[in-house]
Amino acid sequence: MSVYEELGGTAAIETAVDVFYRKMLLDERVADFFETVDMDRQRAKQKAFLTMVLGGPNNYAGKDMRSAHANLVGRGLNDSHVDVVIEHLASTLRELGASEAQIASVAAVANSARADVLSR
Amino acid sequence: MARLVCDGRELSLQPGQLVIDALADAGIGVPSSCRAGACQSCLLQATRGRPPAESQVGLKESLRAQAFFLACQARPTEDLEISTAGAAKLDVPARIASVERLAAEVLRVRLEPQLPFAYRAGQFLTLLREDGLARAYSLASLPSERLLELHVRVIPGGQMSAWLGGASSVGSAVRLRGPSGECCYLPGLSQQTIVLVGIGTGLAPLWGVLRDALAAPHRGPIELWHGARTPDGLYLIDELTALQAAHRNFRYHAYALESRGPTDVALGRLDEVLLAASPSFAGRRVYLCGDAPLVQLLKRKVFLAGASLQEVHADPFVSAK
């Protein structure tokens, strides 16, 4: 069973994405990358990301991660920002009641996207 | 390079150019207002080829299936043949039944559709004058009412509001396109707290949503916050005060940003008074309508204050360009 299913599937993701997005906007280390007029579209992207790293049903491929973040790399996106995302991903899952083992496995999946996100 | 053919005539299309600009360059006028993909005034139909996906965002499924798209969002990358007549066939003819002044800068315009115009309270339509001038307005009426009601802000130099407020508009024939929008009351969660926030004529859709919710009946608390730049922009004060007296679960708050003279109206920034009154928006359903920059600011603030984005219905009014 995936962490996605263990945490409660779609309903849990809807809660998780709001919590996660709020953490991003409130953290000045990464907030600029998440500021947008179209918050619903930003939320949809984050939902796709969370669904992917939790092992839920998704169509999010590494190539999409690469092209989606290419312009952010130009704006200075680097390893430290990916670290912040993984940090908030972990605390979001902790708030939702995930175990440390589940969090570690999700963080490992998120980490595996690092090279694509940073266009390496 | 992509070819663009409109009503059988081939037009020059530069790479990356918008269909609406290519049409203008060729001297083909189509209705247009916001140029931001919101108002749907510039709806066109593709008769051959596929409209770019981004030009169909926000359109009803039935319109997408018939290859309708928004000219202001379409940068064709493949050959496209389009028709300007397709959208007009969707329009409902109507007559301007009355125009009255609700406040110094707000008109109440009532329309009598000549064919059934189905909508839900809180949606918006595009009003087209006979010459093609188009503007989007929210519906303030309820579907059960015979006449449609719009609240029109009188904008200095505004073509449509000047015409509506002038002597000759009543009785005129117009066309209605739409409706669109999701700023509607959702039955089913009748205990939830509903927060309605309108800026200026952003009160229009909320006047519909509020009465729809009270009639449902919605059992949970309903708050309506109306803000305007000056006390002159506030309206329906007596009606809202009467509804507050009649419904224990409804509370009405009105604020002006500034006042030039003595006033009974409370002064304050809507985002500040709203957040001060409700430290947490978790679990609440929030409706935000009116001037786009303030709606976007409020959306961010209520989200950070705990509202789920799925429970925030934002209807940003985009000015005509």
C-alpha cells in the first residue's frame, strides 16, 4: 500500500496541499517562487506534486518537473530551496499523522526529483 | 507557420500573435472587453483545426466540445479556420427594461430576456450592445425573478456605463452571452459559516448568492461585508439592514475607505477589518467579488488565515481594455 492510500487518499491530499502551500507562502526563503495571481493553478500543481511523491495515481513525469522548473532555475532556484520544500513536506505529513518511516520514504521520492527540478 | 482563416478569408498571422490582434489588423471587429480570458466577450468558434488549449480554459464543457475558444487567449500553432457568426447564435436577445440609480456611482439595470436565459444566482453574463460593444456584469437577480438585474459602476469615460446611464438606453435591444462563473451558493452544507465579501459593485453577485442562501434555507451563520472607496459607493443599505433584522443568522457590515465629510458609515480597509473580526477562516466558505487586485489580496489573506482554497470562491472583476 502506498503512503497516499495509508494517509487516506484524495481527501487527505486536499488537506495536505492547503497546509503545504500555506507553509511555502509563509516561508520567506521560498515564498517568492510561489507568489502568483492564479492561486488555484498553483495549488493544482502542488497537488500533482504531493500525489506523486506519496505514490498516488498521477501523470506527473520527470520531464514535466524539468520543464516546469526551468524558468525558476533561471531565477536562482537551487539546492537550498529544494531542501526547504522537503522540510515543509515532512512537517505537513507529520501534521497529518504520518509516521517517521512514511515521511522518510516520501522524502526519498521527493529527493529523487532534485536533478530534474534543478535542470541537472 | 500556422494559417488563420476567418469566415473564409485568409489573414496574416505572425508567430505567437493572438487571434484577436490578427483580426484587428485585418479590420475585423469582434466584441472584446477584458482581454484576460475572463469575460468571454471575444468567444469565437473554430470550424476546422483545434483551438489552443489555453484559449478554452474556463469555458463550459459544451462550448469546448463545439470548438468555441477565446480570441484574446489564442496563439495558434497549427492551422485554424474560424467563424465569427458561431458565437452570436448562442446569444439571447433582450431589452433594457429600466435603469435607476442605486448610489452616486452605481446603476441598477434591469433586462427582460426575449428567450429563456438560464443561470444560477451569482453568475455573470456579457452584455452586448447592437454595435458589438461588450462588457461583463454579474447577475444580482434570482432565476425565479422575471427580470435580470445588473449593478453597473459608472466609470468616468466608460462607454457602456455612460450609454446605460444616458437618456436613450431604456427600451433598447441588447444581446446577452453566458452565463459563466462559479460564484454560487452550494446547497448541502447548511451549517457552514459563509462569509460574503463584496467590493463596490462586487455586491451584485453576493446580493443574489445571499438571497439564494437564505431561501435554501442556510442554517449556519452568514456574514456580508461590503466595502467601497467612499460612502457613495455603498448601496442596498436599507434592504440589507432589513434582511439582517429578519434573519438571526445574517450579519451585515459596511465599510468605506475614506470620507470627505461627516458620515455614519464605518471607515476601514476591508481586508483589515475582516481579518480582525475573524482570526481563523478554517472551515468557512468564502466569496470574494469585485476589483481584481483587492480580491486577489483577500484570497491570499483568507487562505493564510486557514481557509481551504477549495472553499474560496473568487470573482475578480477585470476592467475593460
